[in-house]
Amino acid sequence: TPQNTPASNAPISSHAQQPGVASIKEEDLNHATAASIFAQNPKLVQMIQGRLGSLVGRSSGYIESLPPKVRRRVAGLKGIQQEHSKLEAEFQEEVLQLEKKYFAKFTPLYEKRTSIVNGRAEPTEDEVKAGEEDEEKEEEGDKAEASEKPAVESQVPENVAGIPEFWLSAMKNQISLAEMVTDRDEGALKHLTDVRMEYLEKPGFRLIFEFSDNPYFTNKTITKTYYYQNESGYGGDFIYDHAEGDKINWKEGQDLTVRVESKKQRNKTTKQTRIVTKTVPTESFFNFFSPPAAPTDDDDDAASDIEERLELDYQLGEDIKEKLIPRAIDWFTGEALAFEELDDDELEGEYDDEDDEDDLSEDRYDDEESDDDVCNSSHRSR
């Protein structure tokens, strides 16, 4: 019989995976024809969606047809399942407390890493020796390949303090984050001195990005907090609710989340020309701190798009919490890539850059202008 569909949960545990649904192939269906039909009949799509939604959780009538004694046994099994759900919730709570316990043990190591990265301390001889021994083990089976690589002259001064561009390099090697970091972002991210996290008193966590003085914004720290719902989900997992990010105090003309577009226009009557500019949103890592708002029921298409963005936003937060912060040195060196599972889109390179026109176009303009009057970008964005 059809069952109620559980809400998609976003487990706080690093060992749990977000639920996914495998794609279903209908060999006899002409997808192009079906897509055409649905595109021309949006009301048909809404009707089908509404019909399918009304079927979720509805009984086929089989259980109601069972003899009273059998239905009593079914009710008893549901009672037992409730006890199971209580234990699952207790299990998830204990897992969270265990994570917090060991996070407290990890914290001194993260603090020592920060001191070394920013030149406030040097590693001990024992730490260096342990790291060199680890490198030797990894290079034993790779000596031939290493000998073929040409020597690269370092651009970093010999007496430099700490490890320059540590977090920027680590982020550019972490696949999901690398897709968000644009060329324009790198100037600001070179001033990133630490990335850390903390647990909230209730289920949830906060990501903290610390920056040195820079020409882009005045914030010393920029945080983003992920909140979970009070009620546990199906299986006792914590369900992701929403995220909130800090406001970035951009310095004049340095906002990396927007770009200025300009266009030359000619008056139809006077033949005079002018340059019109406007500010439009653009891709940037710093959009990460302005998470999408929860969808409404007014627009199904928009709601679907926002749901996807919310899922991506949550996953990025999890990647920073569970991958980048604990193993930052492995992302900096690139060694963590050997353990990263790539999907087909990432292997094939899902996105290609589109070329923008550099020249300003000359279009006639009327006294009343629409937003469409302004088009070409004054620079190329990633």
C-alpha cells in the first residue's frame, strides 16, 4: 500500500548521506515528444502534479479490509515502531554529543594549524618528522612520475611568514567550492586567515571565516549559521531548516557579488550618444553568505528552483564542515582529491564559459527606457 513520503532530511552526522532517488528509464517513452506536450500544456503538468500529490499517503483499502484481529496486530506493530523511533532519536542525539566531544579534542589541533599557517608559530621537530615520513610513504610508488616533472621555481620569498594563500589553495582544490570561487574572488580570499566551525546549543552549526585587513570589506569575520528543525525526521535524523549569513560590509566599489554593465545609446532625434550603466548580480563565492529563502507555494517552477538551491547551499556547508576544515592540509596539497568521488558531470566538465561581447553596442533609445536597454557587460565574469 502507498506510504506517506518522509521529508527529505539533512543529517548532521558526517556518516549519513542525503537521500537520493535513482533515475528511471522508460525505454518506450519519446522524451522529446513528452517534453513538448508538457511545455505546451502547463495546466496539464499542474494537474498531474496535483493528482500525484493527492495520492501520497492514501491507502489502497487493503488494510481496512483485514479482519479486526489482523488490524489489531498491525496497530501493535505500529506501536512497536514508535518505540523504535524513540530509540533512533536517542541514537542521533548521542551521535551528536559524541561529535561535540571529539570536536573539543580536535580544536587545539585546529588552533595550532592556524598559528602555523599565519606565521605565529612553527611546527615542532616531531611534527615535521611525522609529516616527512608520511610523504615518503606516498612517494615510494610514484618516484618515476615525480622525476619526470620539471622543476618549478618558487614565487614565494624564502623568509615569508606562515603559508601564503593556504585557505584559497585548499578551497580551489575542493571540487564543490572550486566551482564557486571566481577569478575576481581570489584577491579577497588571499586574505582568508582561518576557516573554523562551532556547534550551536541546539542542533545546528556555524561556519566562521576570518580575514586580515583587505581592500574589499571591513568585516574581520564573516559567519554562516545552519539551523535544524526541532522535530527529528524519519529515522531520527536532524532535518535541515534554514541558514543565515552575515552582511558583508563592502568598501566603495569593491562588492564582488555585483558587476557594472554599460551600453552606448544614441538618441533617435538628436543623434547624441551616451553611456548607460547599471549594477547587476554576478557569480561569486561571497553569495554563499546570502542563502536563498524558503520557497512559497505560489510558483511551482520557482519553488523547485529554490529547493535545488537550498539543497546545494546545505551541501556546501556540509562540505566545508566535514571535508575542508578537518583535512585542510590535504586539500591544500591536493592529496584529498584521491579520495574524492567524482560524479559524471564533474568528470566531464559540466559547465563551459560563454564568451561575452567586449564592445559596447549602439542601439537607438526612446525617452522611456526598460531594463532591456542595458545589456553588455563591461568585463567578463566567470
